[in-house]
Amino acid sequence: MGKFITFEGIDGAGKSTHIAFVSDYIKARGVELVSSREPGGTPLGEKLRDLVLHETMHLETEALLMFASRREHIAQVIAPALERGAWVISDRFTDASFAYQGGGRGMSVAKLEALEQWVHPALQPDLTLLFDVPLEVARARLDATRELDKFEQEKADFFAATRAEYLRRAAQFPQRFRVIDSTRSIADIQLRLAAILDGFFDEQ
Ligand SMILES: Nc1ncnc2c1ncn2[C@@H]1O[C@H](COP(=O)(O)OP(=O)(O)OP(=O)(O)O)[C@@H](O)[C@H]1O
Ligand SMILES: Cc1cn([C@H]2C[C@H](O)[C@@H](COP(=O)(O)O)O2)c(=O)[nH]c1=O
């Protein structure tokens, strides 16, 4: 079996910035790597992504679409790659549903756990890199760079609750989470990522 690594953090935390670095670092060890994202990662998932990022909808519809995209992603991309021994990086996975639909929007943890149990009862990331920044830093980075989608337009309270839920999960699952202080420079963060990945390779 391959290894499954996920990237998490509030919008603008900087996770996407580091995906190429982590991909190259892993590939340099001679490992086959598949890099993907959620929502999305398959043709159907990308259509669902477009809907959830731009249409207003009921909270539970939003959560169900996230898990529908995930079901397809697991079936088409993640499970086949892991089964053939490849490593998979996903820009977000189920921790994002707990953080955004749970923490941010207030959906119950019990409902999210039921969806998790339904969609991937036996699959969890081997390593989750949580890029953590104060809201103001994330907001300033987003404002400087792009047109904001539905989630990125949410207010500070939403992101405070989302960030808090991410940190709560990191404390709940310390064996797989590594929290990265994403206020540091990109170069400093790369040093920290290299140390985390070296440790992860040593454990294999
Ligand atoms: N450590 C950093 N220091 C300064 N700027 C950064 C840092 N990390 C990322 N940035 C900048 O912040 C912006 C947002 O970064 P990025 O797109 O990686 O965030 P993200 O967490 O993936 O956001 P989203 O989840 O919304 O896609 C980019 O312009 C990026 O260059
Ligand atoms: C998987 C997943 C994602 N989201 C939200 C989080 C982000 O705002 C967007 C994805 O955009 P990104 O810039 O590519 O990170 O979707 C969510 O609310 N719930 C989820 O399960």
C-alpha cells in the first residue's frame, strides 16, 4: 500500500503554495506520486466543485456534495493509487468537512462522522499537514491575490470557528497531524516540511 498525505488549513493559509515542494521532495525518494485536490480530483468532482464553490445551498446539501465528490475521488483516484503502491497527496480531505461544514457552518459532528463512516470507513490519511495562520494573515494574502469564491467571502467568525475546529482535530489525532506555523517565510516552512517528511520516511 502507498501512503496518503493531506494538506489542510483555512483559505489563504498557504497550503497550495507548498504542494509542489512536497511533491518534489517525495518524488526525489523514487516514489510514484499522485497529486490531487478536494472538492474535485475527478471530472465529476470538478463539476461538483464548481457548484459548491459558487452556488448558495443548504448546509447539508453542501456537506453531501463534498462527500459525493470524495466518494468519486476515492473510487477513481485515491484507492487505485494506494493499492498499486503509489503515494497520494490531496489538497484537502475529510478534515475540511469537519472544519468548514462542522466548525464554520455548525453541522453536527455526529452527522459528519456518519458520512465519514459511510464514504471511507477504512481510509484515513497517514499524514495531515495543517497550515495554521491567524485570520488576518490569511485574509490579507487572499485579498492581495484573487477574486474570492463563496467560502473565501465568509466573515471572520466563520474562519475563527473553522480554524478552531482544525486545531481541535489536530489535538484529537496527534499521530497523523503536524501543525505548521504558516506565518513563517516560505523558506522556513520548507525547512519544517523537509524535517517532517524525513521523519515520516524514517517511520516507514
Ligand atoms: N509563508 C508565506 N508567506 C507569505 N506569503 C505566502 C506564504 N504562503 C503563501 N503565501 C501567499 O499567500 C497566497 C495564498 O496562498 P495559497 O494559495 O497557497 O493559500 P491556500 O491555503 O492554498 O488557499 P486556498 O485554500 O484558498 O486555495 C499566495 O499568494 C501565496 O503566494
Ligand atoms: C474538501 C472541502 C473543501 N471545502 C472548502 C474549503 C475551501 O474554501 C474550498 C476549496 O477551495 P481550495 O482553495 O481549493 O482549498 O472548499 C469545504 O468546505 N469542505 C470540504 O470538505
